[in-house]
Amino acid sequence: MPISLDFSSSLAAVPSNRTPLSQPTTGKHQHFDLSTMSLSVPRERHPEFYFRDWTITFLVPGQTHRTLYWLYPGLLALRSLVLDSVLLLPSQESQRNTVAATIEGSCDENPIILHSIIRREFDYLLTFLFGGYAGEEHRQEFLVSVLKLSAFFEINHGYQYAIAELTCLLPLKSSLKLQLGRLYRVDHWVEPALRDMMARPLLSISCTEAHHMGLDYFYILSHTKAVVEENYQAIAYTEPNLIQPDGCLTQLQCAAVWKDEWWNGVAPQLLHPETPCRRDDLLVLLDQTDIPGLCNLCKEATLRHMKDSDVLKTDMVLQDIAVLEVMEFQTDEHIRRHIGTGLP
């Protein structure tokens, strides 16, 4: 029975059927069973990564071709903790007592099978390992492939290289950065990307971006934004008290003007269906708006009170809670906590 490495079994959440980064993936894994695969699917030797000196043989299954690779085991074992374990070669004594063709990876007929690995992505990884260059046109796809497979094969320097290069690569969408951070444990990408997504209107988030975020993270974001909207609706329908200092000489007039300005000016801005006014914008709007009939003493005192009030800070608190929830998922804190307490 040949050695078989299955990418999908280690990263079950990672969609392996690569599509353009602007399109949603299906989340289904490519998995080809050589025992049931039609013999009509031909094998072909890779034109670049099939070395003819003493090497190890891999096979990447595909729907139309099964690609054979002959690679240097020493280099792979040096770079990858996973392959270092897989490619422990038999001792000379065991080799003398074993038919060469029965040693996994020793020939085309008995390769090490890499299930759920995409040939193009594997080629990118090998290009990186052998010091090649994929070209600027495919730079992002190249780096994402190196990140993905370096995480799977535990190639630390490839993982760190891809993170550093992707960080410098512009533009990288927040949703994609959130997806890569989520799938491949780039924890420091997750919080800033999530905050960028929360700053956007919910209806502006596309299906592709929601898919990138994943169900858990998208639920936290959408639920948080729904609660924030409810909070601002409550603010809109609750006229803040007008703060009237002792120096105000027109208290009744100021109270009437403030009430009219709130219901006819401010509340509609808070409830605007497309571009609702939020905390900082609201305070700037009130500060810059000339409200005839409202004295400066009352206006300044009321704005100071509103800035200090916790009511307008609720959305910031809710967003911070959402970030904490997401980072618990990201770092598996909730799982470790349950293990530590013995709870189910």
C-alpha cells in the first residue's frame, strides 16, 4: 500500500479546488482514489520537476492527468517537518532485504500519493524551494500557494516568507487577508482585517467576501452590526437632554429649537438607509451645523455631554467584543478553556 498524504484531512476547512481569488470556492475537496480511478487517466512525468538521479517519487492525482515528480528527498526532508518524517529512508540493511520496487516512492509504479494537492500549487511550492521565480503576473497566487502548502507540510521558512511578502503585496483585500489568516493561522492579520470589514455597510459585503470570512466569523460580524444598528435606532428615537448652563438667557427657546433639530435634522441622519450617520460623524455634524435659536452655551455644553456619554460609545464596545470572540476562535482559546475545565 503506497504512502498517501491527504491535504484535506489535515486542513479540512481549506478549499482545495483552487479558483480565481475573486471567485468563491465550493469548499469541496478534490480527492482521487487510485484504486477506483480509471486506468484511462494517463500518467505524465513533470517536465521540470522530474529529476533523473537518486530521488523520491510523488504522484499528484488530477481529473485528466496524474503527474509524477522525482524530487530530492534530502532537500525536502531538510525543509519540511512533515516530509522529514515521511521520507525516512530504509537503512542499507533493510534495502538489501527489500525489493526496491516495493519501497514507497522508489519508482513510478509505487509513488507517494499526494491526495487533494493541486498540481499548480505544488509546482509553485517547488519553484520556491528550488529558488525559481513565478513572475509578477502570478505573484499573489504564487505566494498564497506557498503559504497554503507550507502550512500543510510544515515548511517554516516558506510560511514566514509568504506572510512577509503578502504583507507587502498591495492591494490585498481585507476579506482575503481574513481568509488566509483564518485558514493558515496568521493571527496578526485577523483583527485589523475584521475591523476593516466591520467599518463597511453589511450590504456591501459580497458573497465571495462572506465565503472568505467563513461562517463563524461572518456570523459574528453580521450579528454585531445588527446590534449596532438597533442601538442607533434607539438613539435616534431618544432625544438627548439639552444641557442648559446658568448663563443661558433663552432656556425655553433653546429647548424647543433643540427638540425640533433632533427630530427633523439629526434623527433622519441616524436612520438614513444607505449612509447612516454614526458617532464621530454625528458629533462633527452637530458641531459644524449652525442651529438658529440655540445659544452657543447650550450647544457647547450638550455636545460635551454627548462626547462623554457611554451611549455613543456602545458601537465601539460591541466591535471590541466581536474582535475578542473572533480571536478566541482564531487561537482556539475556547477549546483550551473547555479542556482545562473538563467541560464538554
